Amino acid sequence: MSRDRAANQLTDYKTDSKTPPGVITTASGTPVAVADATLSVGPRGPLLLQDFQYTTAIQHFNRERIPERVVSAKGAGAFGYFELTHDISKYCAASIFAKVKKRTPICCRFSTFMSEKGSADTVRDLRGFAVKFYTEQGIWDVVGQNLPVFFIRDPMSFPSFVHSQKRNPQTHLRDVDMFWDFATLRPETLHALCLMFGDRGCPDGYRRMHGYGVHAYKMINAQGEPIFCKFHFRTDQGIQNIEGAQMTELLANDLDYAARDLYNSIKNANYPSWTMFLQLMTFDQAKKFKYNPFDATKIWCLTDFPLMQVGKLVLDRNATNYFAEIEQLAFSPANMIPGIEPSPDKILQGRLFAYADAQRHRLGANYNQIPINCPYRISVQHYERDGPMTVNNNMGEAPNYYPNSFGGPKTCEHAKALQTCSSVVGDVYRYDSVDSENNYGQATDFWVCVLDECARKRLVYNIAAHLSGASSFIQERAVRNFTMIHVDFGRLLKEALDMAQVGTLCLG
């Protein structure tokens, strides 16, 4: 199939280049030995602050868009409450879980992932699902999405992953070669790709989709005993998705369909809700598990780790002013409260730094003083002073250093009792995970055990319809990758691509 010049931009660049590819360097000119792995303690250990290559890359990445969010730019939000319905105090001592029927104010923001602010709500894309809990111990943010897995497992690849789905740097058009070139070179993306190109790739509004925290976290009980967990938010409205003609109609007629649906539902007192669940995994189970339990491209099987009901999220108020209350919302996975800590998940570890840095760039050093982000249920006292947009009393006449002898705020013994001490052992190295983990097993389970025949056909059709515009060598690589999931998957995809070349591809 012939393609226009814009679609062939990358191929033309490669063909027209007079010199072989150069060596990757940092912005200061230092040659880069490994470009797609962070510096960690052992292959599954936490990251190191000394990894200037990663921190420089993510700091630069966070500043690439002004003032729009780099990702999740198009979104909608609302306010409500979380009500605890089941006692989980034996697992977590966080105040939000202190008493059944306790209510905590919340704010939720939903979004598409790759599209710009003026784009359509009904595109095939990942959806953001972020919840801000205003607890009496400070802000707790669960910054999740509508799929249970992510596309990559090492944050060093995040800027390139986003770039590949954004716009071509010369044509400023979405580029199918960029998208599928990156995806097929990183087979860890296959699980998420199957989900995104499946039925849930375009949910029918934000109310009718599940939310997932994706990452593993640690919860600590009152005795200081930790356990790993994952957070799930299951829609009480029932899963509903958009396909085919309905998607085309909405793309043409209502770019803001999901935001409009959420607003109208709340305005009509048809308050959307989600039931919150936990999955729990002990430290001993994590050590003996068959794969890395902190790999963001994989799920914890519900058969092995069943869901435990916790509470309910209810949204019952729209924003008074979108910019003040939704656009200025600032989420960060680093916003945790005593009783909740991060796991060694590398993507989570990278996000702990990246999100707060992005918010400081987007909104300013004192973004937590903006009313919508302010932890208003607790008296904020700290030693981080001054900076642009200081709008409170800046701690008045209190000393601005710690320790001090003049009545400045002191550390919290309760929070100290809930901190865990973790042993970390391993060699410091950039461990490339592209082939070190099983990239196909869970995608195979999804194809064989989750999808029926009709759903498989829709998945193959959706992939082929998008992939058919890519260069032939990228299509061939994709077929090989999907064949690794299941031989029928690869065969059906090849047949669908062949039909697309002659213009006969159809879902029937």
C-alpha cells in the first residue's frame, strides 16, 4: 500500500542519512553505555539517586510541555468521598482505614493518556484514574489507570515510550511507524497492547471503567508488620465500552463525550461509584514468586491473590471552576501517609521523583499551597520555605532550620513507628530487563483464557487496522511478537494485515 511522505518520514530520514548513526550522549556530551535501564541495586532492587543519567532525562522530559501536562492532558474530574466498609486494620494502620463507616473527602481526575487538551475523549488510549484522599494525616494519592498493567517496566524508557506515541518531530503528525517501532522493539509492551487494543481500549465514559493502582505498595499495621498490596477500584456502573460505528460517530460529533457524561451524571444526582479492593502478598510469597511481583507489566493472578473488599468511592460534586479545581490538581505517587510505603517496583520508584518534579515545573515550587492540592485537614508545618507563589504565611516567625532549640516543629513518633526497615543487597548496575522477564506468558493467558472467539477477532482487527499503516518490516516484527503470545494470534494478524493491504479488512 502506498504511503504519503509524512507517513514515510522516518524511512526517508534513514535512507537520506549520509553518515552512520552516532553514539548516544548526555546533554553534556558524555557517551552513554546503556540507554534503556536505570541504575539499581540488583535486578529487582530500588534505584539510586546517583543515577544522574535517569534524573537528567526525566527532569528534561518533565519540562518539554508548557504549561500542558506532558501526558494525561485531556481530562475531567469531580469530588466526593471514600467510605470504609470493611475492617483492614490488621493489615494497615493508616488513619483512613481506622474505623468502618469512616468517610474521607476525595477528588478524582480521569484522562486520556497521550492526547492533547483539545482532543477527543473517545480515542483508543490508556485512561488515567487518579484519586486524591484528603486525610487527617495528609494527602494520599493513588495515581492509577484503567488497565491493570503498564507498557514498560523500567522508567528510563518512559520518555521514549511517550515520544513514540506523540507527534513526529518533523511532520508534527501522529506516526504509526514511531508507535509500532518502539512497541515491537520492547516486547514487554505486549500485555498492555493486548488490553488497549481489546474492548477496554475505549471505555464508554469515565464512569463505566475500572481503575487500578497498577503498582505494588507496602502497607504496615500497628505492630509494624508490612505486607505488599495492590489497589483496585471496580466500577459499580458496570463495564461498558465503545467500538466501531459508535466510536466514529462520537469522534465526529462530541469530542468531550466522557467529560460531559461525568458532569451530567453528577448534576442529575446519579452519583458514580467504585468499590475499592485489595490484593495482598506476603514478603515470603514475594521472595518465592515465579516472576518479579514488582513488574508493572504483569498482574497478580486473582486466583492466587483474591480481591479483598475495602470501601467505596462516591463522586457527588462537580468542580466549581475547572481550572482552579481540576486543571491545577497535582497528583504524585510520593504523596503517601503513615502506614503506606512504596515497593521496589522500578516504574513506581521512578514516578516518586518524576511526578512531584513535573508539578513543580507546571505549577510552581509551592503547588501544594494551591487550595485544591492543600492537605487542609492537617496543620502543615515544615522547613521548606520561600519560592515563587508562596501564598500562605510561610511559617511566619518560626525557625527555618532543623534541628533547632526555638520551638520549631518536631518529628512524629507515630509515623516513625510505622516505618519499615528493608534490607537491600545487590550489585549496582544498569540491568536491562527487555529479555530477562517473561514478556509473553500473561498475554498468552489473556488470549487463551480471558477472550472468547469474538473478542479475539475484535482484538486482531483493531491491531491490524492500526498496524497496517506501518512500514512492512515493522509489521513483520509485530507478527513475530504476537506469534510468541499464541501461534493463532500471529496467523490471524498476518491474515488481517494481508487483507488490509488489498482493502478488504473487515470485522465480520
